[in-house]
Amino acid sequence: MKIWIQDTNTKSHRLIRLNCEEHSDYKYVGDLDENELNIFFLDLQKDMDLEKNIKLIKYYGYLHLFIIHKNK
């Protein structure tokens, strides 16, 4: 699955927009198989529901992730 990404990172959160179609303001990540997609998601957030998010991006062709930075 070919993936393009737009990543907005702030002090409090990170907004990641993934899309299966090319967009001018998105960066090309690559042609990822399901295993590579699992690794990509785990790199973003260790406790992510992989199965759910893979099903969503396959069905809709895009996925928006909102990740809150946890204070240590």
C-alpha cells in the first residue's frame, strides 16, 4: 500500500495524516506491506491498536491520528 504522510508536531500533540493517494503537501513514505505498516504504526505510538488502524486505512484510503504527548 502506497502511503503519503503529513505530520504536524507541536509541544502538546502530534497530528498525523496518512493518505493512499498522492497530495502536493504530503510526503511519500513508501509502498508498505502489512508488516511494514505495523512497524510504522508502532514507531508512532507503542500502544496503538494496529488491527483497527490498518483496517481503517485500507477501507477509507486515509487515516488521521491524533497523538497526545505524555508528560514525563
